[in-house]
Amino acid sequence: MSKDRTIGVAGAGSIGCFVGGMLAASGRKVALLARPRVVAEITANGLRLSNFDGVAQTIPAASLTLSDDPSIFGDAAVVLVTVKSADTREMAATIARHAPDDVVVVSLQNGVGNVATLREHLPGRCVLGGMVPFNVVSLGEGRFHRSTSGEIVVAQDEAGTAEALSVPGLTMRATDNFEGVQWGKLIVNLNNALNALSDIPLRSQLAQRSWRRLFADQMTEGLAVIRAEGITPVSPTPLPSGWMPPLLRLPDALFEMLLGRTMKIDPEARSSMWEDLQRGRRTEVDYLQGVITEMAARRGLQAPLSRRIVELVKKAEADGKGSPGLSPEQIRGSTS
């Protein structure tokens, strides 16, 4: 990948701004396609990045191409897609109109259907799956804070795209089993909705055994459904997916010791779905718990907890009052 050509970020929100900013900080040419509000924030303040380990830096706006006009992808060698899953089809059409024929498109999105959607609407172009294991929170005024640890994983290709995109502070690792990786991420991401409904930080949530048991039950339900489809998930954490439910059910002190060895989480970190509810945006619950319920129905299996969580998130979206601050018992409801 030529360093003279642009790396585009399609839909630069929290993840897109952080990833694009880290690339720009290492001297890459980066073009952020973002909403006017985000463009204005970065133009006024620079792109201000911080990390869970205390490292902070500011990338001057002049070091970036910032616009809500997709023509900025005209010379892109790579476009990183970071829009919500519901917007993938529309963004694919935008990339088709504005990016070169030889562009490599990398999906850095939640869910499991985005790569197929991009390939359907970008025939002839190279489309790769990517998995981002960490959370990024938008703090306003051009500030984006990475609050958890982990390495980005990208499907392996002959051009070595993952290696070419790796920069100091932002490692991208290639995998020859991206399908397993994306399903493993979906299972872990089932906690996004629980955290969104709880209205408490991730670390506080995971420190409470009642919340972990709920998460474990969600994972167990999800794993049963996807394994019935013949899918073997690859965990995005050092721990295999099948180990996670019993480990989540451990006493608090044992779990805290284990968590500290495998993952770093800021005290105030929250899920992206919590941020969506707070900002009155559409969530991705249909692409997480919703996928589990659809697969369960197709297989004649029961997934009552996933159905219940979809209903609660949809209600919170409709109410427009942010997170409802529910307890584990309230979330379980009649499924207990």
C-alpha cells in the first residue's frame, strides 16, 4: 500500500476518528468522512486522542482531510468503513461512486453481515472484514478516548493489508479465520445491550456477580444458537468463548483477578450502545441480539433472554430518555 495515497474513513464517529487519528499521527494521509458536527469539532480543536494507559495526543486539523463530501476518497488506497450496520448499504453505494476501482475496503463494524453487504454492492473491489475489540467514547470538542484494550484483527489477504495499516499504538493483526473471529466478537458484544440498559460503567457492571451471571446466560444462549448453525466462534479475548460463561459466574474476587490479567478497562468506560441511547440514536441491537433471535427461530430453538433484551432496548430507543437504568432482575423479567 503506497503511503502517498489516502486512507479514507467512511463514517468517522468514535471508532473511525480514533483509528484514523492514530494513523494520521504516524504520518499516514487520512481523510475522515464525517458529519458536519464532527468536522466542526475537529477543525476547532484538533483531533484529541487519549488512551486507557494515560497516553494523550492531539493531531492538528491541518494534518487531516476533513469533510462531509465523499469526493475526498478520490485517491484512496484503503477505505475503513465504520458506520452503523444499518447504514452499510448506503455507504457501499457512496464508496462505489467516489473511490478508485483498486481501493481496498475494510469493514471495522459490529455485527456479522456487513462484509457480505459491502461485497454485494462493491463488485470487483477487494472487501475485507475487520474486528475492533476495544471501545472508544466521544467526549466532545474533538476528544475521543479509547477505554479498553485489544488488537484490531483483519482478514488476511495477499497484499498484507493488516500489516500495512499497523502503526505504533494501533496494531492490526491478520487472521485466516475471520468468520470465527466476527462470531466470537458478536458473542462478547452481547454485553453492549446489557451495559446500555444498566446505566453503569462497564467495569462496575462486570464487578457485580449478578450482572456477570446475566451476561453468562446471554453468552450461553447465544453460543448454543450459533453452534447449532455449525459455527465455531474465535474469542477476541485470550480466553476461549466456551470458557467465558463459567468464568463470569465466579465469585467477585476471583473474577477481578482474572479480568485484570486479560483486559484493561477504564473505570468510566461504557458500551457504544449506551452512548447511542444517551444521544437518542438508533442502536445496533438488531445486529447483535437480533441475529441470535433470528437464527434461533430458523432452527426451532428458544432464545427468550435475547428476545427480552431486544424488546427492552427498542423500548428505550422509543422513549428517548437515554438508558433506563435497569437491574439484572428487571432485565430478566419473566424469562427468569
